[in-house]
Amino acid sequence: MDETTAVREPVDLRSDTVTMPSDRMREAAANAPVGDDVYGEDPSVNDLEATAAEVLGTEAALYLPSGTMANQTAARVHTERGQEAIVETESHVVRYENAGFAQHSGVQIRPVDAGDRAVPSAAQVADAVIADDLHRPGTGLLCLENTHNAKGGLVATPDAIAAAAEAAHDRDVPVHLDGARLANAAVAADVPLSAFAAHVDSVSLCLSKGLGAPVGTVLAGSEAFVATARGVRKLLGGGMRQAGLIAAPARLALTENVARLADDHANANRLAAGIDGLDGLRAPARETNVVLVDTSESAIDAETFVERCADAGVLGSAFGPETVRFCTHLDVDTAAIETALERIETVVRSRR
Amino acid sequence: MDETTAVREPVDLRSDTVTMPSDRMREAAANAPVGDDVYGEDPSVNDLEATAAEVLGTEAALYLPSGTMANQTAARVHTERGQEAIVETESHVVRYENAGFAQHSGVQIRPVDAGDRAVPSAAQVADAVIADDLHRPGTGLLCLENTHNAKGGLVATPDAIAAAAEAAHDRDVPVHLDGARLANAAVAADVPLSAFAAHVDSVSLCLSKGLGAPVGTVLAGSEAFVATARGVRKLLGGGMRQAGLIAAPARLALTENVARLADDHANANRLAAGIDGLDGLRAPARETNVVLVDTSESAIDAETFVERCADAGVLGSAFGPETVRFCTHLDVDTAAIETALERIETVVRSRR
Amino acid sequence: MDETTAVREPVDLRSDTVTMPSDRMREAAANAPVGDDVYGEDPSVNDLEATAAEVLGTEAALYLPSGTMANQTAARVHTERGQEAIVETESHVVRYENAGFAQHSGVQIRPVDAGDRAVPSAAQVADAVIADDLHRPGTGLLCLENTHNAKGGLVATPDAIAAAAEAAHDRDVPVHLDGARLANAAVAADVPLSAFAAHVDSVSLCLSKGLGAPVGTVLAGSEAFVATARGVRKLLGGGMRQAGLIAAPARLALTENVARLADDHANANRLAAGIDGLDGLRAPARETNVVLVDTSESAIDAETFVERCADAGVLGSAFGPETVRFCTHLDVDTAAIETALERIETVVRSRR
Amino acid sequence: MDETTAVREPVDLRSDTVTMPSDRMREAAANAPVGDDVYGEDPSVNDLEATAAEVLGTEAALYLPSGTMANQTAARVHTERGQEAIVETESHVVRYENAGFAQHSGVQIRPVDAGDRAVPSAAQVADAVIADDLHRPGTGLLCLENTHNAKGGLVATPDAIAAAAEAAHDRDVPVHLDGARLANAAVAADVPLSAFAAHVDSVSLCLSKGLGAPVGTVLAGSEAFVATARGVRKLLGGGMRQAGLIAAPARLALTENVARLADDHANANRLAAGIDGLDGLRAPARETNVVLVDTSESAIDAETFVERCADAGVLGSAFGPETVRFCTHLDVDTAAIETALERIETVVRSRR
Ligand SMILES: [Ca+2]
Ligand SMILES: [Ca+2]
Ligand SMILES: [Ca+2]
Ligand SMILES: [Ca+2]
Ligand SMILES: [Ca+2]
Ligand SMILES: [Ca+2]
């Protein structure tokens, strides 16, 4: 194997889901006290759930295998069949969850375009809420997402969450916050996670993305909410047995890896600035760990650009016809970002 | 009872669903040959279905108790669970059918705002179609509505239907046309009903609105489509027995009452022009039988205006915070429209 | 046309659903005061619903296009997703409604075999009720059927209904009575219809079977039940407009045709006795209008026997591998029964 | 803490789900090569799935968080809405999965009582299959369970599986085998796991029960089946990221812990024999690791007996009004069984 090939160890910026568990996490897995969590007897799961509730400032929390299950469980608990759920047009529950609101809950979405904001405004929410009548049983849920993935890791401040949620609550509509990357929002806004959770009826937090846990998402809310959610988790097949083996490292993700997300954000800005300086590419500064690259000024579509970057040793993903996404995360340090930039520059240069 | 009260026999413009069966229809009901339609043995139902297929230019048709059942049946036949259905933002299936696409078919809606058109453009449809991947099984239906009720009886021309449908078909997406008021569109566009149906995979036509039938909607398409739809009708509880009693008058609605919709359209324009001439009200000319009145220039909301009109002897419906809808139909002749206008004028004058 | 052909005008005993509306019913249709029932303004529908509530002794009633919709609506109103519904193994909701409890309500059936009784005993019901726990949300419905179609029009007495219902109620489980042929049960047991309805939370009554209405079923219960059921009817697409045209004759079915079911029962017994006297056929006496013929002693299966009878001018239906069903009804008088018997005898004789 | 308390360290025979991961499993977790399994890049998951496919003799396999998700996924892949699934009356999918067939698949169950056998006979299956017609879309699945949990770990031989499956296949009905404890069946019948899997279209195998894995179930079948199942797993929220941390120990469960189930079976028989020798208790010999105790000859119900055993230091579960279940497993050796027996004897003696 020659030098060149060695250089080509790719910098993987496809998603922060690719983060690997640390040695400390592996050690935690190896030594985790465990039990049967379906009986509520896994100490490591219980510990993680208690920690999550504390961090999020809720009464209780539940550990689930995925963020999709967390969001779908929340929707099922909050809604009745036939109701509408107000969602942001490009949110994860709309794009990536197999029409789950329809399939699992019999709920119709009402997409609201928040434009360059992460969450709809209070006025948009107020406008979108419908009353129940013979033709439809009204609005049953407002579902927010923070940070907003499809909009490039956009942050909603606690005030923005509060405003949207208040508009919903004033109309007796419960609010779920899809916090797949809520820790990124907290770090960017320099507030604790509970500053967001305080305004909503349920909140999820993905531990296997930027926080680096191998598996899992927590779903938090009131005791009553979590008790019902536990039943829905069973229905969906999310009841795991000696889950402590993954809950213990997941807890480390929550207690040790939040603050360091600031590094990912700095790296994302470094990457964006570098790319933005290249001919034909635009990459505006971002608040968190998602870099969106607009290729429209060069005559190259996103799919092709992603392929050429991959050939050059940088993995990203096509996010639209002329939009490419790069995600920074804990397995990519500043040196790797510099390497990525050099490689992307090669791609751009070779196209002239 | 004094003269005044007699005058107050209200002019009912709430909807064209209030149309009453004619004497000829009642006679047809009384004399209808009937049989058990669940066994396919009702001659009057078979006759209606054959006539509908002929009028719409399709292989077959099915008689159902309501337009909602027709639309929901079509969606169920065309789609698979988890798919998306492209719909106009304010269409009937979105607003008035109890989230039926989600509940009956497990399908997620993708609303597209057609603005001042009745149906989305080809470009909008092309844009809204999604491919299937692990996260979602793609787009399963384009559902159009003509005339568009919530937009004030707006007409889509056969060309507009063809363009949207072609954009869908090019991407292997079937098209259903909610033709609750398709006869109004045909009359307004001066084309046969089949001119619309030719471009879609299924089409419904409501017989109990402007056409005056007491009950029912036909759903038309290919033989295979209708055979499957028949099973879905059974599932939804729409199998009726000696339904010829309503199918016979419904057939008259289809064979005798289409051309006369031109009168309703003329009356709607007469009404709109009259209202538009009143202080503080705007009522732009319409192509069909739905008049939308904008009350925003007067300091009166829609609910209040509807109430005052009702007190004055004209029934309409609030259609938005400052929008009132009046529908013309076969039980309201030109004289009644003049009466309605006089009464509405009283309402406006008394407010000064 | 020669004599023979004339003779072959078939005696149609396939089902009592084939009953034709009488001249009085047709006249009622022709003269029915009607209105838009979706607005609650059809006087004939309101009249039918009030009459049905009175006859059944309930607070309210609702008119629907079919018995299937009535049963499915009741299940949806009474249950929550994931619950179980106790049903008789061979009941209509199990066999003929497209798995509707699963599809419309997300409910799992728990079939109980009532043997030679129409409804399960109190002990069977008590045994079948399950409590809710993490693994399942308990029993949500007991669904009874009277008369029991698949068991040959078997009657459950009011006491039998009361016993089963009490066992359910003691465990907080609501009870729906599928009374497709409840009028036959009432006549056979010589009690008013309300004697059954008094024990259950909802009851349906089919008007288009032995009672001779062209279309429809009523679903009755408390005001609150019917209000919710009205919304489910809309969801299922059962909202009809000027439905008075069929509600008016349906009301006659209810007010005029109950007592005369005794004739159908007498005819059924006449037919059963006649058939039982034939070689190789057994047809035990029945309480109502359904005759079950056991062909097992002759070397002929049900399908073949039905075909030969049809050729001879008697229509029945195969109800099992060696079971044929004949239904008597208001369009088959005693003379026609004698004709049917003669023809069936021909079939038997020709086989020797 | 005195001696007595130390003795009271309970012998946990509630279920084999309580098994703890071994040190070797913990080590495997700590050292597992991992990747993002949603991208198909987790080597340990891929390794487990390949191993499972090999052991079961299928083309492919899929790793899921629970046995419930495996069964529900299989049902969803095999069936169409409205079909029936033939199930054994007391099977896991009927009792413990929240009416999942109805909720996730819109499928109605047809329970068949296999009596003292684990699976229905070919004749029972043939009898239970229904054809599709207007009233119902036929039978879509035969779901077998081996060993049968509710019947006390009863084994179906490969021949019994083959006979039932052939009866289904002859009628074009696919077969899923819920193999939560299929390894126990294989050991008891002294055949490889593939001897069962060869006859069915899909098979699940729980790794976290007797096999001792911390988490998870594999679902195996053809390449096409598994590809579709992967999409359903996503829909249900079962997509996990660096799942290798639990897949690696789960693989050890599969490769190292099958043969040793013989010890659990021997222990179960030892326990059963001992209990059967006690006054008022009957515990017939069992083929696998589940002991059912009949308390009906003593005047004690199951709940009370379980409580007293717990006080004495033996954990079991009430399985019926007078039936108690004890499960042996890898964390309970022969000495612990002797201890359990002594303690149960105390309970019996103290009741005199
Ligand atoms: Ca990760
Ligand atoms: Ca009408
Ligand atoms: Ca009839
Ligand atoms: Ca005989
Ligand atoms: Ca275990
Ligand atoms: Ca004994």
C-alpha cells in the first residue's frame, strides 16, 4: 500500500450518526450493571433515564432504540386518530420517518414553512391550528425540531420554542420537540438543555449522533407521558432486555460529550469558510455542526460533487439537487478538517 | 303570519348540496327497477354506472353514498401504506375528510399551494414527487380537485389537468380527480366531462350537489380499478341493497341537469356583481356557482355577516375569518337571486 | 315463451336482502319530505331515527347505508386501539366485514364459540375478558349477534343477551348488538325489540333484509354514543344528503313489517319440514327465517346442490361444504314455498 | 446482614429473559468493531446477521431490538390489509404483542387451538384457511411458535412444522415461525435450527432469552424478505446505529450457547420432578426449560403461591389462575435448582 492510498483514508462527514463509541464508552459497556429492562430492572437504563430527566428538567424519561421511535411514540401518545399535527415542511418527521404519523397514529400533517427559521413563529402556529368539527377532529400536536437538520443545523432559541409552544398551548395543543440534535442547539445558544424542554410537553434527545453514544434516544416528559410512552414502545417493538450494555455508554454521551460539541461547531465554521472561498461554491457560516454547500454557481450537481469528493477522500451527502451536506462530529478533529478542505480544493481545481 | 314573515322564506345559498330532487326524480325513484346491488343485480344502479362510465369516457364506474367515500376509496386503491399523496393545500380531501388518507390508507399528504389556480402546475407536481428510499416509499398519488371548492369554484381546464397529470404519470404516479363539481367545470369550460377524465386514472363525480340528485357520487376508472374499488366500498360499509331507488333519480341528474348549470353560473355572476357593488364588500366574478365575498373592507367578520344575512333571509356560510361563501344551484332561480341581493343590501345599509 | 319457462321464474331464497320495496314504500319515497341530512335537516331521516330510537328504547339512533358500517362504527366508538373484542366465532363481523375491526379500529378479535347458542354464556364472556397490562390494553368490546346468521337464524332470548352483557358490564366492557335480524328475534321470542336493546350499549337493526326497506341500517344508543357515531359515519363516507328518499320507505319497514316476519318463520318451517322429508337431506326446524340443509347423507356437496336447485328454479346459497342455506322473506309467500319444495324434490329425485 | 438474608438471594426463575451477559460477551462488546448499521456498515451486526442466516439455513437475516418487532415485521411483510392470520390460540403474538397484527398490519387473527401440541395439525391449518372474496381478502399468514411458551415450552418437531407449513403453502399462504425459543426446540429435538427453518418463509430467533445475549432477535428468510423487512424495521423505529456493541455479544449467544440449553432442560425436569413430589402440586415433565405447576389440588391460587415462593427466595410467575411458571436458564445451575426446591418445599410445608 503506497502513501497515496494511506492519505485516502476518508474524512467521513456524511453524518454525525457515524460517530464511534469512545474507549470509555466501551469500558462502560463492559462493566455495566444490567437487568431485564422490560421488568424495569436494568440499573444502567434506569440511571440513564434518571440522568436524562435531570438534564432535560422533566419528571421522567425513557430510553428507546432510535429517534424515529421516539418521535413516533410521542405523536401516538399526544394525538387522537384523525387529528392534524403541525410540522415544519422540511422536518425529519416529514421526510425520513416513512409517513409514520399517518401509519402509526392516523394523523394528518399540516406542514408550515418556517423559512430561514428553525421553527414556525407564534403567528404561523396560531394560524395553523384548526378547531374540531364534524369534518375533522382538530389539531392534536405541534411538532418542532431543534436544531433543524434539513435547514443546515439551524438553531431555535429557547424564546423561539417558547413562542411557538405558547401559541399551541393557548389553543390546547400539546407540543413535542424532536431534539435529535438539541444538545447542539444548547451549546450554540449557550443554555442548558432544560431551557428548551421547559416549554414543551415532550422532548427527544438523540445520544448516538454528535454525543457519540453507540445506540439510542431518550424521550422525556411528565411521569404520565412516559408511562404511556412505555406502552407505545412495547407496541412498536422497542422493549429491550439487558439494555444497560448500551445505556451505560449512552449515559456517558450525555454527561461528558455535550460541551465538546463547541469544537464541532468551530470545525463546521472552519470548513464552511474554506469551502466558501473556493470558486463556484457557497457555504454560509452555520451555528452548529452542519455545513450546507451550494453548488449552483458551478456547473455541477450535488450527486456528482459528492461522488468526486468521495473519490478524493471526503464523504458527504447530497441534500438537494445542488446542495451538499457535510457534518462535523467528534471523530473529525481540526487536522482532519484541514485535510478535507485540501481534498475538496483538489476536486474544485481539477474541474477547471 | 304577516307578509314580512312570508317574505323571509330564506334563499338558501349555503351549498349546492341542499338541492332538492325534482318531481321527475321522485317519479324515477318510485318506478325504479331494483335488485340487490351487493349481488350486482340492481338494474337502476347498473344503468347509472354504465351511464356514468359513458359520460366520463371510462371503462367502468361505481355508485357510492358520498364523495368522501369516493375519494377515500380511490386513495386506498391507488396507494400503498407509507406513501405520499400530493394534494392542493386547501382541497376537500385535506380539509373535510377527517384525515382519511392517513386513517384509511396510512398515507401522508404533501400539500402544494396552487395559488390562484385550481390545480398545481406541472412544475409543482414534478417538484413534489419524491422517490422511494429506506426512509419513505415514495409518492403514491396525485389528487386534483375540479372545480376547486375552497378557492371559490375555480375551474381547471382540461389542459391544466393534463399538464399536472402528465407530470405525475411521467414519474409513475397515478392521478385521482376529485370531481365533486366536475360538471360545473365542464360547463364553464364548454367541454364534455370526458375531456377531464381522459387524463386521469380515476375520477369522482358528485350527483347530489349542483346536479340535484338526492344521494350519491360515482367513481370511475378502468375495469380493474373499479373492481378493486368495489371491495374497498364494502370495507368502508358503502354496499347498499336496492339502491336503485336513489340511483334512478341520480341518473337523471347526470343525463338532464348538466347543461343547466350554466344558469347557476350566470346567477352566481349576477349575485357577485350585485354584492361587489355594495359598500365594504368585494365579490369578484366567478367562473362557476360559488361566490366568495370578502368582508375585510367593512368592519365585520364573516361569522357576523353570515348571521345578519340569515336574519335577513339569505343563508350563506363563513368560509374564512373575512370570507363568506354563497352557492347558487337549481333551487334558486334568477328572481330568488334578486331577492337575495335586496336582502343583503338591507344588511349592508343597516350597518351604516 | 312456453309454460315450462314460465314455471322457472325462480323462487329466490338466497337471502332476505333480496326483498323488494313495496308499492307503499315507493310511494313514500316519491313523497318524502327531504333536506340535507349532513346538516341534520332531512325530516324523513330525522323521523326514521326518532322512530328507531323509540322502537329500540334508546335515546337516539343514526341511519347508515349498511349493516357493516353500523357494526364498524360501533366498534370504533366503543374501543381503543390495541384492545380485544369478544366475538362469536362465526359471527358476521368475523366472517363478512373484511377484517374491519382490525382495519378501522386496530382491534384484535377474541372469538368465542357459542356452540348451538346464538350468543356466548356469561361464563364464556367472563372467561374471555382480559385485563389491561403492558402487553395489551384489555378487552374493549363484547359484540353479540341476534339472530345469529351463520348458525341458521338462531335466536338469543333477551335473558341470554342480558346474561352475556352483564358479564361484560361487570368488567367495564361495553356491549354492541349486531341486530341485522333483530326483528326476527323479537318476533320469534314474542317480545318488543327494546327487550334486547335494553341490555346493551349500542344496537344495530338492518332495515333492508326481512323488513323490506330498499337501503339502510339504524344504529342506536345513548345521545353521546350517537353523536360520536355520527362523526365516524362521516369518516367512513356514510354521510348522505337528501337521504329521506330511502329513509321514508325504511321507516315503513320498521313500522309496518315487523309483525309479518312471523309468516316468514312459518314458511321457513314449512320448507325445512318438507326438505327434511326428502331422502339424503336433513333440515332441522328453525326459529326464524333461515333454513339450513345438511347434504352430507347424500353424496352431493353444497355447491353442486345449489347449482342443481338453481337449474330447477330455486335459488339458495352454499354455506359450508355440505350446508345449504335458504332464506324466506316477504317476497316469497306460502304458494312459492310449495313451488320451491316441488322443485327441490325434482332435484333429489333426478339424482337417483 | 445475617446468614438467613444471604440465603435469600433469590433464585430467579421468572423468565429466561433475565439471563445476564457473560464476561466473554461483555468483552466482545468492549472490543466490537462497529459502524453505522443504518448505512449497513456495522461489521459486528453484519457478522451476526450472516451467522444467523447460516445457522438457520436462510439466504439472509436481520437484527432487531426485540422479538415483538421481529414478529410484527414478518406479519407486515407477508400480509395485505384485511387478510387473516392463522395463529395458535395461546401464542405470543395473540397474548403479548398489543394486538399488533391488527394495529401494524390491519390483519385479523384466526386462532386455532392446537390442544396439547405446539402447532396446529395440517388438517387444522387446511380448515382454517379461507379463500378471498368480496367479504374478505383471504388468509395471508400462518404464524407458528416453537417452543410454545404458554403451553410450557412445548416442542414442535420439524415434521410437525413441516406438516402445518405444507398445508399452508398448498393454499398459497406464507408461514412465519416465531422462534423466540427455537434453540430450545432444536436441542430438545436434537436437530439443527435449520431443520425447522427449512419449512417456513421467515423465522425469528430470540438471542436474549436462554441464549443469554443482552439484547436482540434475528429475523431470517430470503434476500427479498429481509430487504423488505429492513424497511419495516425502519418504520417501526428499530434502526440502530453502532449496534455492534450488542450484536457482537449476541453473536456469541448464537455460536456458543445453543448446546448448553440441554442443561437448562435437565434442570427443568429436575425442578418439575421435585415439585411434582410435593403435596398438592403437580408439575409434569417438560421437554425444555419451562416448568408449569398446577396448584389446583392445593387450596392456593397462582398469585398467592408466587408471592409465597418469592418470600421464600424463588421467583416465578403466575401464568393462569392456578398455574405457575418457572423458567430455567443459564444463570441457574443445578445447585440453585436444589436450593429452589428446598425453598418451595418450605412454602408447601408451612401451609399445612
Ligand atoms: Ca454514533
Ligand atoms: Ca342534493
Ligand atoms: Ca331489501
Ligand atoms: Ca331427510
Ligand atoms: Ca438476557
Ligand atoms: Ca404432587
